[in-house]
Amino acid sequence: MRVLHLDLDAFFASVEQRDKPSLRGKPVIVGGLGRRGVVSTASYEARVFGVRSAMSMSEARSRCPNAAYLSGRYAVYQSVSSVVMAALRALSPVVEPLSLDEAFVDLAGSADGVPGSVGAARAVAEELRSTILDATGVTASVGVAGSKLMAKLASEQAKPDGLVVVEPGTELDVLHPLPVRALPGVGPATAARLTRFGVKTVGDLARITEPDLVDLLGEAHGRSLHRLSLAQDSRAVNAERESKSVSVEDTFDRDLTDPALLAAIVARLAERVATRLGRAGLSGRTITLKTRLHDFTTLSRSATLPAPTDDVRVIARLATRLLGDVDTTAGVRLLGVGVSGLSEWVQDDLFVTERPAPVDEAAEVVEEVLHERHSWHPGMDVEHAVHGPGWVWGSGRGRVTVRFETASTPPGPVRTFAADDPELSPAPPPPVPSDPVPA
């Protein structure tokens, strides 16, 4: 019982419901709100209608037209995540974050060592879930088992807001009834190939000999899946695991062809990446430009620096140079800039003395394309000089509608203002509440 896997439930949507009392118990969908946007997270109330992560926002709206559609607040999610990860590291120094809302914990690294019984493991996990709920106001699903594979599968079965402990000796009873897609490394193509051989469940897969799986899937993949189908997983929780990259990208409402505009957008994306690097205290050596063309062809171009940097001038300069290697004449629907090869130190680039020349005449267009113009995005935090804190319900045609409530108040009133009302302004993210008001 040495591995714990924690996954925060519908994380982005749960944070929004926590901070917006009027949305609790109702469908909430967070993601890109443009015509080509995709769903980042859907609350469980929205999932009832078939809305899922990575679904196009247009399909989500057709399935669940009455949901609250919010653009998301990354800084708030990051703040909550830091509290959760701190709670995990208080339990054990051996923590492997997988994302903002998911991590493995090696319980053998805890002060008390591996829990000596199933009951003790359950008590540790329940106390952790309670600690996280009290500290953040969001719920977590937890799985505990003897391996990373079984702990993650257990947390999936625990969703939402539950705990599953896989007792020693019961691994195959839990594993074999599951669909073969439950195993890591089995994507749609592998699942389709296995289905042609009558393999639908993990138990079906376990009945195929290792040599036959190797013939079917190749040496490494076949041997790996054979071991996993028998619940044999010796992977260690890796506390040294670091973020592989920091990146941002935007999908545009229309295909773009203007080279000057594209260059200006790349420079703006580089600023976002540099900001995130600075906040995390990181720097990186490899700059990557991602370009998705009008026909959905996705191209990636990278260049590696001799030393790590977090300097926006360096990142923008190199990313813009990479853009010049791509034929964009037929139109671009997405651009992304990323930095990888991360470290916690920076070697200043002594040869960079100025930022890339801004494209002043394109600045307003860039803001419009990236939805950065001073505007009111659904879900964003605002403050009114008279009515106090609230969040944007919707905006358009020179008006903005605000619901005045916070995580610590009952559902609040809705009022509409002129978009340029001098008494209305964006607000900093709210603090993580320690005692949210129940719905």
C-alpha cells in the first residue's frame, strides 16, 4: 500500500463553482470561448449532457446550451494547486506532480513510513482529502494501492469525491474487468487493433501470451502491456520529475495570413511564456514555435540556446525567427510558443540589448485576435466602487453584466453597466478560501 494517486475533481470548474455560489450544483464549462475554442474542464453537472474535455466549444454549447461558459482564471487555479501540492509534500517528500490537479505520492517516504494496514492507508488518505477540502474548498478523489497503475485506476473509480483502496491480492479482480483502454499506452489505434483479435477488456489482454503480444504490437509495447495486464508495475514515484515545458497557444477565430500580424502575435505569446517562467522561477534553453495551418497541418520548429533564459527579448526574437521558416501564405489558425529544457538558473544573454521592434500599427489587431483588448471575459473577477467584488456574467454591445458575489457570500445580485464605466475595474484573484459558504 505504498502509492497514493490524487486527482482534483473537475478542477477548473470546481474552483469556479467554489468562488461563484450561484453556479454551485449547475453545469459549468471552462475553456476557450471563441468560435474555435475547446473545453478545458466540464463540471459533473455538464458531463451528464455528454460534455467532455477537449470537445469543441461549439459542440458543448449544442449539448448543454444552458451551462455557464467561462474563460478560466489560470492564476487562481495555480494558486489552489500550490496549496494542494504543499499538502501532499507535508505527507511525503516523494511527490510526482502530473499536472496542476494530479499527482502521485510515495507513502514510503512519509514520516511514518508505509501504512501498515489497509485501514491505516485509508485513514491517511481520508485525512488528506479532508485537509485539502478545508484548505481549498475543492474535492479530491484518491486511490491507494501497491503500484502507480493500480493507484491511478483506483482514483478513477473513486470519482467524484471518493476514496478507493486496492487491497493486496485483489489487483487482478479490480483490473481485469476494465476496458483495455484503461491501461496506459492503449490509445484508439492500439485498442482498435486489439479489438480485431477479440480483446475488449484487460482480462482478455492478459490471456494473450507475451510472444503473441510482441508480434502484434512490437517488442517494447507488447512486453509493457503484457506486464500491465497482470498488474505488474514497478515504476517508482519520481520526485525529481520537472515540468517538461512552459507554453502558451491561441486558436484564432479566422485564419491569419498577414506576416507582420503573425510576428506580432508570436512576440505577444513570448511575453506570456516569459511571465509564466518568471513566476515559476524557471528558465529554459529550447524555444519551440507551434503552427497549425488552415488545413489542420501542425508544424513544430525548435531552436536551442547555449544557456537557459527567461528573457522575453530572447524568446521573442528566436520564436519570430522560427516563424520565418514556416510557409503561412495559405493561412494560420493557431500559434503557440513554448520553452523547454527547463532549469532554475538563468544565464543572461549579454548580446541582447533591446527588444524586438514592436509592430505598433498592429497592436490593436493583436489584442483583438488574442482576445487581450481591455474587455470583460465571462468569469473574470471585477470590482465595482459602489457594489464591491463580483465576476463577469457576460458582455457585448458596449455593456457588461456582473454578478456580485464571492466564495464567502450567498448568491448575489446581477447588474449591468456600460463597458467603460469608470467605477468598474478588473480585480486581482481572490484568496483561497478556508471556509467556503455551502450551497
